[in-house]
Amino acid sequence: FMAGNVAPHVLRLKCGLEPVSAQQYPPITRWKHNFPIADMWKELLIESSGKAKDGLRYLRGSPSGKPIEFIANDFHSGALDLLQASLANSGVEELVEVHE
């Protein structure tokens, strides 16, 4: 969610833990380097995770005291099913009102 300063996929990534799948670390961390790319990646991930958590807190309880609500609609029910699954996976389904 760009509105909450949440980088794509950032909340699914891990730092300092053994990955369950290769997708949890970007390809650049598996390339050969002459500098500590894993440490740099960990620092960036910690920073972006913090920003994402702050952004989601803001979206869930804006200064007005009410959550910011997003509205999505589409004619194709399959697209809405994909959207709802994606929202559930990202943990923000309560922020989006979906209409067909």
C-alpha cells in the first residue's frame, strides 16, 4: 500500500532468519559481492519494515480517529476474488471495501 508507505512484499520478508523459500530474500543477496550485501539488505529491511508498520498504524487509525477506507470495484468477479485474496494475504482486508 503506497498510501501507508508499505513497500511491496516487505512484510513477508525475513531478516536474520533462515528463509522458508528463496523469495524471502531478493536475488541480489545471493550474488557474489565484495561488500557485505546481506548486512546492507538487513538494515534496509529493518528500516522499511518500521516505516511499513508506522504506515499501517496510520491507515488503521488516522489522525481523525477513524481508519482510512479504500473502495475497490470491478465488473469481473474473478478480479474481485483475486483482490480479496491479496488483501487477506497482506493483512489489510479491513481497510478495503470491495464492490462488484
